[in-house]
Amino acid sequence: MVTGATGFVGRALCQALHRCGYQVRAGLRSAATGADGYCRDRVVVGDLGPETDWRPAIDGVDAIVHLAARVHVLKERSRNPLAEFRLVNVAATERLARMAAASGVRRLVYVSSVKVNGEQTLESPFTETDAPKPHDAYGMSKYEAEQALLKIAEEKNLEVVIVRPPLVYGSGVGGNFLRMMNWINRGFPLPLGSVPNSRSLIYLGNLVDALLTCVMHPRATGKIYLVSDGEDVSTPELVRRLAQAMGRHPRLIPFPPALLRIAGLITGNSAEVERLVGSLRVDSSRIRRELQWTPPFSVTQGLHDTAAWYSGRV
């Protein structure tokens, strides 16, 4: 059973599970939420929270990949964001795990976030053994959900695997990555030519492959894994390579990152600017070593696939 089956990652994951011969069930919030033809088994569970009845969705299920979440948003409108994040990301996840254990589900793979580790790296990349340092309500809720799952795994007969991806890109991507593609496509000059940062990303196909491995591999039980493409890139390098894949010319302008940060403070967009100029690297060697996982796609392949999807969209 896959929660969030109609989302960016969920659709690709359900397709991959179907290709591998799995019977896939989609846990949907409402009947109006569609699911593609590869996922004909659909169960509506309603809104996510501490009272969600997951039983119809998990009956007869061997494994769960839990993707559904209240996601991080740049323009938060709630008066109490942490309470809203906890309702969906913590309470609903804990409820799912307890019901899954009671129903005989073997394994639950939880897709968390690198935001549990923090917002940026200075010298060394993040590892799974670093002390968690979430900076916002979303990251805090993901960390609290992880802790709840690990506690339930100790108490109940449920195998828990936690995956923390950085920024995910690929066919259907949205957010800042899609915004950057729009800038490149329209030929906007980008003042990012002097940014000396380094960031880890993960292509959708690589994340899906990692999740499949975590569903199946016996050594994954009880582990937390950081995942990435294995090739970190700077923001200007990403713009150049993405532009090349899109058949566009990158219009990069040298501009001091310090002034970009000041502009972010003045305009109230500091977080967004920091994602462009700051560094965030992860060490994905643990999943490679313990589960013998290797990303099947290179960054170049991932960017070309994303560009091909974009060209068919615009």
C-alpha cells in the first residue's frame, strides 16, 4: 500500500512496484483524488490525523510506503504551523504504524526529509549519525514522526525503514526546481554565476529505486538512510547542465552571494535565496554499503529526462 500514491513520487513508485510484479493499493484521502490505471486497487481513508481509520487500506497488506504528508510551503498561512504539521505528519503516521502492526503488516518504509538533519552544511555532508537539527515546523514534524515510528518498532512486530531524501527532481517536478526551469526557458538573466555552493539532489528514478530496495532488503530493518544521486553540484553548474538539457543558453551573471542574501532579507525571501546560494550535502554511503544500492541513473540522465518532460509540458 502506498500513501500519497497520486503525488510526484507516489505515481512513479506505484508504476515501478507494478513493473516489479507487486499488487499495489493506493491509500487516498478522497474519492475525487484520481489514481492511474496501474493502481486499480484504491481505498479512501479520508483526512489524515489521529483518528484516521487505515484498516480498509492495510487489510491484507505486506508492506507500506508512507509518502502522504503535509508538505513544506514557502507561504505558510496557518496561525500555528507546527500544530498543523503534527496533526498530519506525526499523529496520522503514528496511527498508521500502530494499525499496521496490529494488522500484521511486515514493513513500513517512511519517506522523511533531509530537513531533519538541518538546512545547510558547512564543511562535512550530513550523515545518519548526526544529531538532528530541524529548523522549521515541517522538519520538526518529520523528526517527531521518525521517533514515533522507531518507538513503535521496538514495541511491536513491525519493521520500520526511514529514508531522508534531499531535493527530488524528475518528470512532474514542481516548486523551486520548476521555477528555475521556467527562468531558463524564458531566458531570464540569473545572478547566480558567482555562487560557490554544493548541493545534493536525487533524481526521481533513483529515489524510487532506493525505496524499492528498502521495501525488499532484509538488512534495511530499523535503519535510517540518506539518499542522493552521489554527485553534488553547485547552483550555477546545475543551471548550465539543465539549460544544456533543455536546449537553452544559461544567462548566468556574476553577483556576490552576500548581496543576494541581503536582498532576500529585504524582500522576506531569505529561505528561498538560501536554497540557491547555500550548501546542503548528504553522505549516502550507508545505503550503498549496507544494501549494495547504486543509483541506476546519473545526474545527466536525470536532467535530460526532466527536460524532456518539461518540453512536452510547455
